[in-house]
Amino acid sequence: MKDDIVQGNILMGAANERVTRWLHELEEALGAGALASALDLFDDGECFWRDMVAFTWNIKTMEGRDQIAAFLAATLHQVEPGNFRIEGEATETDGITVTRFAFETKVALGRGVLRLNGERCRTILTTATALKGHEEKCGPAREKGVAHGAHKNRKTWFDCKTEEEAALGIARQPYCLVIGGGQGGLAVAARLKRLAVPTIVVEKNARAGDSWRNRYKSLCLHDPVWYDHMPYLPFPDHWPVFSPKDKMGDWLEMYAKVMELNVWTSAECKSARFDEARKEWTVTVDRRGERVTLRPKQLVLATGMSGVPEVPKFPGVDRFRGEQCHSSKFTSGERYRGKLRRHRLEQLGARHLRGPVGARRQCHDGAALAHGGRAVAIADGSAGVALLRGGSQPRHNHRYRRSDRGLDPPSRRPEAQHRGR
């Protein structure tokens, strides 16, 4: 046991020396502008450099020595990176050495992750964590929260908070306007709040978190909890692995309140245009029926990737006598209980909502499916349609495709006749 510990310490020491030497050589090469020497530190087969804002003011991934060379040539004269140093202990497994490190640029503090394959770099990540002179007030630099002593017309925390909320957007313009009060918009606003950047979040729903509450009843986050933490306030360790949507909505509403974010609920952006001469935006917002004009310098769209329904138009839809329901309007399968005994249910589309929506409809009509109820059809533009009959096992797997008539089964295609159909 003692020998294993000694051996582990020896290996750890060697790993630390290896990454420390590599970072030192990288810093010297970058400082001297010696791109050839810097590139020689990277694996000549497969290597990657991913940068998040530190060098490029963007999120970029460079693959291979040629792209890394072009990236360094374009950024080094402005960035001036240096003071590279490891953080914690490096680890080594199967010839791959991994370490976290810190560094600085001309204007920012940064952190990164380095992976060495032998003596050369396989992957490196560089991220900016703070702007010099604009560091977040935390730890020993945090605000006192109280002014000791006798002060005339003293204002409490609540007084200051109320005055700020009343003035921002009316008497004083925000520097940044965020459209959308979901997790993305609130995370951006929280970061800006910690940097003392006047920011307003516009959310069309009545409460922060409603973008989750208003979705279908059984929804849970598809990603596990350790991928979903918000800045500054991670979920507690008892939080479920997959967060139910109403629980997530309550967390976001709490988050906006605790982080003291200026969220305008029941407010919708109606128009936005950029004034090139003034270098500012003119944004019209409908706030509870009142038109408000905001002039922020920065505009962030955090409306999500699934916020606007895309309703396909198929020939014959206007003549269809049954019920039509887009997934954005689906809440639960309760309304379809018993209907599969008498009706055929077809579901068009097989993306991330297909499984939950189709499953909920089947669960609320399980008896009908198990005892020879009518079919459930799931159609996708690429994968086709699976017809379920006589229970949950597929007896036919016909592939449908779009045509001038809408969705055509194989029997209507000319080529199907040549296959004996």
C-alpha cells in the first residue's frame, strides 16, 4: 500500500513537471512570436485548440497545425498571452497527461485545460474568466451590504432595489436588453448584473420560468442535472437527475429574484432596429399593454431554438374533418383517453418531441392498443411512417414521402409496382 502511494506521487510529480515545462515553452514561443516553435509543441497528427473569448473574442475551434498557425498569427499581436501556470495536480492515464491551468492576456484573466499525448499537445482549451479592472465583486471584494455609522437619509437595500427597478428603462436606459427570460436569458443577465452592467430582460410570459411551465405536462429536461447548472447558484445535491419542467420553472423564477435581475414579465418585443450613427438599438416593447421605447447599446436574443412553432402545410388539411394538434399545443394525453378505440391517430414528425408526445398519447389509451385498438402512425420526413396494429408491436413499416398529394404510401409510387406491390 505504501509503495503504491509512493509510486503514485512519483508519477504525479512527473506529470506536473511535464505540463509545467510545456506551458513554459508555449509562453516563451508566443512571447517571442516564434510560431514555428509554438507549433512544434502540438501533435503533428491530430491536435485541437478551442478558444472561448480569450484570444478571439468569440467561440472558435482550430483543428490541426495549419489552423492553429493561422489563429495565432491573427491574434498574438493583440492578445499578448502570458503567466501560464498549472492549477492543482496533473494526472496521467495511458500516456495522456491532463491538467488545468491559468493564464493572462493583455485585457483578461483566463483558465484552461491541457491534454498532452506524450510531450506534445493533443487538445488545449483557453477561456476568458474576467476582464482586468472589471472583475466581479466576490469573496473578499464582495459588497458590505450595510453602511455603518450615522447617515442622513439612509437608504436600505430594499429602497435602492426598488428605485433601480422603477428607473431602469424609464428614466435611465439599459446598456443591454435581453429578449427572452428562459435559462439562457437569465444566465446572461446574471453575469451582467455581477459586472454592474444595467440590463433588462424582456419576457412575454406572466412569470419567469413560464417558458417551461407552459409545455406539455410530463416534460422533464433531456439533459442530466450536472449539465444544467445556472451561474453562481448550482442545483442542490438532492436535485433529481432529470428536472421536471415545473420544478425547473420554479427554480428559474427563484433565480431571477435571488440574483436581483430586472425582468419585465408580460412584455413582448415588437420591433428592433440599429442606429448606425448613434451606435444603439431602438427597441419597441409592449409591456402589459403600454408601448415603451428602449435604447440599449447591446441587444441579446435569448428566445431559444424551439420557441416559434413550424406548422407544415399539407394538401387537404382544410378538408380534414378530424382534430389537428401541433406539438406546441400539446399538454397531455388525457384528452385522448379512449379515442383510439374509435379513431386513427397519426403523428407527423419524429424529432425530440415525437417520443414524449406519442408515448403520452399511447399511455392514456393503453387498453385500446393492447386489445387491438386502432393504429398509431408516426411519420417523419426522412425515416417514414411506422404503423402499429394489434398492440404495440409494428406489423408494417411503410415508408411515406411527401408528394403533390401530401404523404404518399409506397403503393402509390410508380416504382413500388416494380417490386410487386
